[in-house]
Amino acid sequence: MKLSRTAGQYITRAEVLEQEGGIDPALTALEAELRDREALAGAIEMMTARRNGLADRQRYIAAVAALNTRPISRLATALRGELVTPDLSKRIVQEISRLGLDHVPLRFTDQSASGKSFFELALDSAGPAKKQTVLSEGEQRALAIACFLADPHVSESKGAIIVDDPVTSLDHQRIRRVANRFADVAASGRQVVIFTHNLLFYQEVIRACADREAQVPVLPCLIQQAENGFGLVSVDDQPWIAKKVRERERSLEQALKAIPNDLVPDSEDLRMLAKQFYTDLRETWERAVEEVVLGGVVERFGTDVKTLSLKMVDFDDTDYRTVFFAMKRASERSGHDQAAAKQIDAPDKKRMEADLNELREFIATHRKKAEAASKRRKEMEQPPKAIMA
């Protein structure tokens, strides 16, 4: 009844305003208030949640302001100095020494702030100095590896370690140190997964794992991009440039078998297949000279000169003639040593097989010569036996 009576009063006043053509400020203000109340009623839940959220934030700010973190920081500092800092500092010093950074003056510091612990390895200099302005890029990378291996989450864990091209910008000496260090980690029983494009580092890792008293198992894998863009993983495989002579021989044999027998002689398809075959054959001759003829005295991706391997070197004029003309034929067929106006018929599979067999026979013969030379020269290293009177 009250609402009906109020509505009647508003209607009467509205009629009076229409007749008089005037505006009642009080009614205008009342209408605006009613519309605001209507909008508020529609958003009451959102407004309530927002108000509660602001109230919670104010209480949190007040609690943080009232909280004194200094006792927590002091306790963290004391516990860190007793339980963490000595071992961590010792591990970092050891890793720095293993990676050949002893010459760099470094200072280990730690501090607490807002209840959190922070560690830093800074330059131990009289004035402020940034590591990136003093250390070379290689030294910075080696220092990062040292800190990584010394970190408690890494050093105290039994999980696998995965690294991607860790020796970027490192010199040969430090590359060997890093390879030895990862071999040590693997020798302790942990799995170490290394991604790298650096064949020198790859060879150093292989050498370091083989050099351990209890040799460390190694599983090389080759990742190549497929035509669809995905990476294909070949287990127990390595890039062509890193393969030894025996592996290259097998690859050449497989490539030869894959050439269709019904290709038209001197066709473009046969030319392209023959060009790739002879390119690989030429490179295999080069590797045979390095590995078999010279006994690996100097290796392309090695850092040593193995002078003791000279005892296996036995290379005469006949050997020179064989290598010279075999390399010349392979170079011509691969386009490596061919003038633009020089046209050579594409060889058939029999010719390619004969050239591959020539390489095999040379390697087999030269291995026997190297073995005989090694035996003969080993006797030269010993003094002659005395004759009993």
C-alpha cells in the first residue's frame, strides 16, 4: 500500500510538471539517485569482491610493514656460513682449478636480503670491476661451467646433466679440460648428454672417456634435418667428417649398392650419383693418408702430434703413384679438379666398384706394411744383444 501511495504521488506531481512545463530539481536529483542505485544493484557481487580484495591487500601491506626480516636474515646468514658456504666455496675453487682459471683473481661472497640468500663470484680487485670487461669470452664460459658443476643442485644430484655446446669460445687447452671434467662426471655414474657442433670437442670427449682406467661408455648419436624439417636421430653414428676409414668404406659400399642398375649410361641421374660417390671416395683417400699411411701422427681434429706413430710410416714410390692417380681420378669425377671445358663420361657401377676396391686393396696392403715397419723399428729401439765369449 505504501508503494502504491508513493507511486500515486509521483504520478500526480508528474502531471503537474507537464501542465506547468517546469523542472523540479528535487525530482531530477531523485531520478539520478534511483538510476545509480539500479546500476549498483546489478553489480553488487563484483563490487563486494573488489572491496574485499582491497581490504585483504591493505591487511597484507600492514603485515609486511610490521614484519621485521632482520632476525630471519641473521639466522639465514649463520646457517649458510655453517652449512652451505664452506662446501660451496670449496667446490667452486676445485672446479676453477680443474678448468684452468687459477690465474684469475676471484672472490667468493654471500649475503642475505629480505630473508633470501645470494652468492656471487666477483673479481678480487682493488676497485670495482665487472667480469665481462676483464675476462675473455672463453674465460667467462669456463667460469660459468665451473659454477654450474659446483652448484649444489648439480653436484649433489644423481640425475642426468644436459649441456648444449659448452665449449663455445674456448681454446684447445681448455676444451680438453672441459672434456675431461665431463668424463669425470660420467665416470661417477651419472649420465651426461652433450649436444655439440664442435668436432674437436667431440673427439676430446671420446678420448677422455677411453683414457679412464675404467673406460666410460659412450653412445654417439647423429642428429640430421629431414626434408620435412624434423630432426632424425641416428644412434651410434657420427658425421661423415668424423668417421674413420673403415666406416667410410662401409658408407661407400652402401652408396654403391643403392645406385639402380638400370640407370641410362651418361644420364644426368647417374652423373649426380657418381659425383657424390667420387666426392666421398676422394675424401676417404685423404683420410686413408692421414690415418693409415701416416699412422695418425697428425689428425685433423686432434690437438696432439703423435711422433711415436712415425714407426708405422712406410711410403715408397709405388704407394705415391697409387695415391696420386687414384686421387686424380676421384677429383675429376667429383668435379673438384675439372675444368669447365673438360667433359668426362659418367662411370658405370663396375668402374666405381673397381675404384673402391683399389682403395680397399691399398689400405689392406699398407696396414701390413705399417705393421711390419712398426715391428722392424721397435727392434731398433732396443740395444743389440751382447754375444757371450
